[in-house]
Amino acid sequence: MSAAISTRVHQSTLDDANWVRWSLITIALGFVVLFLCVPLVLVIIQAFSKGFGAYFSALSQPDMQAAMRLTLLTALITVPLNTVFGVAAAWAITRFEFRGKDLLITLIDLPFSVSPVISGLIFVLMFGAQGWFGSWFVEHDIKIIFAVPGIVLATLFITFPFVARQLIPLMQEMGSEEEEAALSLGASGWKTFFLITLPNIKWALLYGVLLCNARAMGEFGAVSVVSGHIRGMTNTLPLHVEVSYNEYDTVSAFAGASILAGLAIVTLILKTLLEWKQRTNQATV
């Protein structure tokens, strides 16, 4: 009798668990479809709404080409710099004890807690014509704000946590036993890094670089403040999309948006592959 009751209770618990599980899965899939898939599909439909000719004509416009070049240039400058900073910061935080370590960790997280618009405004207050250092730059005919250097600086600030934040937890979990063994056997610091540390962190490093690149190409708020929206000169691709849409040039706006959407999809696919590779690598270790 008690066994039968226990069986019924167990079955009822399983039924409840299955109901909750499938309800949560349905809700999650509904949100993904509604807020991710549908907008992406609409962007593609709108981009090609007037035909392939209009789409490729929009992509070949001088302002669109300049915006894409500036976006790529910004990413090519900021991503390598942030990669070097991220590796150096992660190495220092996980391998050494020093005064100000907690402050460094806090500063790395700062861009996550500050609005991009505020960070752009800070650069205007520092390097603008009326800023703290603005008069010196004006005297020496150096243009930071409303020019490419300002865009690069704003993007650097927004994206510098990504690589470090991917490496720090992994390097803390790894420990330093292998590196200490290599150093005790006579290996130099650089040789230890390239032969021991780098192979162990390569997937997390690539993952951080990927996220950093995606944010650099898609950044809007901080870049919008420092760019000045000068057509063909300081408009990145996200800014060009906004300007085109505000001028009712929907084909150009959605053509640019489709490029950004394509980059987002590629980033998502690569992100999934790198996560899988990282889990596989950790499982083998």
C-alpha cells in the first residue's frame, strides 16, 4: 500500500517537474523568437524591400563605405590594444600580490557600470575645445573630439574589460603550478608564457577578443557623443544607420543594419563554437 502511494507521489512529482520544465522552455523560446528572431527577419526584409539593386546601391554609397571603413579601423586599433591590456591585467591580478590590486579589479569593471553616453561626455570634457586639455590640443593643431582619435578613445574605454574579464577567472582556476615548474627548470618568463600560459588560455582569450570586437563595431552611445556626426568622416556604421533612418532613407538605414545584424549572427556562432571548445578543453584537462 505504502509502495503504491510512494509511486503515485513520485509520478505526480515527475509530471509537475515536466510541466514546469516545458513551460519555462516555451516561455524562453517565445522571448527569443519575439525579441531576437523577428527583429532580425524584419531588418533583412526591410533591407531588401526595394530589391537587390537598391540594397547594393545603398552599400556602395560613399558615406556608407566611409562608415564601414571607420568601423573597421576603430576595431583594428582597439581590439589589439585591449587584448594586450587584458592579458597583462589578468596576469598581474592572478599571479602577483600588490597594493591597489582590488582597485585595479574595480576599475576594470567600471565601463560596465557607467553609461556609454557619460563616458563619451567625459572625453569631451577632457579633450574638447573648452575641456581641461583642449586649449593645449588647439594650440598644437591636434584634434581629438569630433575626429577619429576621439572615437578610438571612447571605444577603448567601453571595450577594455572584455578580454580581462574572460581571462581572470580562468587563470585563477588554473593556478600557477605549471608556470612555476617551467621557471624552476630554467625557462624564461616569455618562454613560459608562450609555451605554458598561452596554450591554456587561448580559447578564453579568443572568446574575449570576439566579444571585444563585437562591442567595438556595434558601439553607439559613447561614439555618438564624441564623433560630431560628420558625414563621411566621423560616422561609424551604427551612427550612419541612425542618420539615414532619421532622414527617411530606409533602404540605406536597413542595409547598414543588416551588416551589423550579420556581424552579430557570425559573432553568436563563433561564440557558441568557442564556448564548446573551451568546455571540451577543460574536460580533457
